[in-house]
Amino acid sequence: MVEEIEMTFDEAVEYVRNNVHVRDILEVSYNRIFAPGEVLGITEEDEETGEGLRVSMQLTGEILNQSVEIDFKRIEDDLIEMRHISDDKDIIIEIL
């Protein structure tokens, strides 16, 4: 069953930090980009470089099938929606 919830950007980042794990599926929609893929790793914020929480993903697609890293600090103003799929849940997060 798909659960839909609304969160602020900060709540969504905290959700990713606490609930998304390696091998989960994460679909991130921001600006005009839709990036679905398997989570390869999560890197915490780096105060020195100013980078935000970063998620490495292996994209799943018919044309593109590559590894990318999404820096949530860089997409803060553009993040629209995320979908988190794991063994026991399917959650759609709409960003307020």
C-alpha cells in the first residue's frame, strides 16, 4: 500500500537520513528532473565544503543507467517530491 505524506524540505532530509538505506529505491523529482534509482550510499553533510546530505544512486532507466550523487542542499529550492520504496513500505513524500 502506498502512503502519501507532506513534509517540509528539512523534514524530508531528516527522513532520508533516518529511513533510507542502501539498496532501497528512491525516486527524486526536482526542477524538471526525475531521478529514480537504487541507493548506493548516503553521505552526511560536510561543514568544510558546504555540501549537504548526499545520496549516491544507480539510476534505473531505459536510456540512462548511470551512477549519480544528489546533494540535497543544492536542490533545496527545487525539490518537489520523493518516493521511497523498501521491502516493507512505499511512501510518497510531497514537499511543502
